[in-house]
Amino acid sequence: MTTPNSADPKNGKQRPKKRLGQHFLVDKNIIARIIKAAKLQEGERVLEIGPGRGALTTALIGAGADVVAIEFDRSLIDGLNKCFGPSGRFRLVCGDAVKVLFEEVLGSEEADSGESSTVKVVANLPYNISGPIIAKFVENRALFSTMTIMLQKEVADRLLAEPSTKDYGALTVIVRAFMEVKRAFNVPPTCFYPPPKVDSTVINMNPKEKPSVTPLMEADFKKVVKGAFLQRRKTLRNSLKGAGFEPVDLDKAFAVTAISPTRRGETLTVAEFVRLTKNLLEKKEVVDA
């Protein structure tokens, strides 16, 4: 199976579009390592975001996967369908992966079965949507068993950062509360056409079986975390006050959890954010009652 315009990416009819963050993966060794990191089994369903010219898609289908791909660039649609449609293992959705409903793309049975999902995400994410799409993966984590994704190294560093470091932020805390994240390997710019100006990283993200954040407290947890990082240099109390939390509730929560109100959000661990949220949620439930 050949990919659309795969013989020489520089001579392909469809030029990479900078505005879409397109950097087509062309290194076959890296593609093989991604397939290995995904641990694919024959017949497994895979969601691919941004198949581009189909280099990774070729390897996914070659490994026995049934691929559902979402591609935003309409100029690539015909080539992808002509190349992979006849395989019977490929379905293409033209749309914005940040906006489409994954339940509809994958089929409602994945959301309604009540069983652990067997759908895997394997993708070379477009750089310009990496943050929003990761947040969406977290929100839709029940649909997926594992995620093997390539993104900018700087974003991967944020996901893997420790407290009190410059890379540690709201995205770090929210993702790590629900997902196990591991770095698989780094990828240099020379593996893409055109070469990006930054290094890339392949990571594995697996939904936690029993996250400490329950579904009922998820929205409040995200509000606390995002509020704590609104202004990184402000104290935790002032940041959360600015996010709409009542000072009296904050002071009681700080006292009960033994978290100093003068700390900054970037110093709190995921577990401390969970404790703080649980206490603030208890205060909220008392008021609502």
C-alpha cells in the first residue's frame, strides 16, 4: 500500500499548510517505533487525528488496525479515501477534531456499553491544536483504552513536569489527575517535512482506572486548578479569590487541608489540589442545602 504522494514528499501535489500546523511525518523508523509503542493487536480500532498524507495510517492498517481518521484539510480527503478506502479498514471524517463529537465519530456503542473501551488513539497531532485536543482527550477518556500521540516536546514537558517548575501548570495537573503519562521517545525535526523549528515527543497516556477526582467533582476540580494558575505570581488565596471563590470558604479550606494560603498554585501537587477541591465542594454543598 502506498500513501498519497508518498514517493517524494517534497514533490507531492498537496503542500503542507503552515496555518494548519502541518508537518508530515516521513521517517519510517519513527513510524515503526510509534506502532510498537501503541502495542496494537489485530482488529483493534484506532482513532487517528490528522492523518495528513497517510504515512502513519499505512502503518496502522498494516499492523491490522481498523482506523477512523479525522482530517481538517479538505484538499487531502480524496487522496486518503482513494488510497485507504479499498482496504475496508479505513473510515475518514472531514472535520475539526477539536469540535467533532468523538462519540458520533466512533459510534455510540463505545459510550453506552459500560465496558472498558478498546479504542486506541494513535496520532501525530497538528501543533496548533495539541493543547485543546489533549484537554478533549481527558474529557472523553472513557472512550479510549490508551493514547499514543506525538506532539511538541515543550507540550510533553508540560505534561510531565513536577511542581515548582516553569513547565508545571493547569494542563499538567488536570491531565495527571486522570491519566498516567509516560514519555516514549523524542523525535528530531529532520523526521518531518517540512522540518519544524522544535523537537517533538511521543508520549503514552492511559486513563487511570480509579482517578482520585470523581465525576461529580470534576468540574469543580478544573475550576480550582485553572483559578490557581490564573496569575502564577499571586498567592493561592488571591488567585482563587479572583476566580470567584469566597474568601471565608477559602480560609476554612486552607485550615482544614493544612495548605498555606500564601503558597502559589505551581507548588501544589495533584493530590493537594484534590484535597482542596473536596473541601471547597463540601462547603458548597452545605450552602446549597
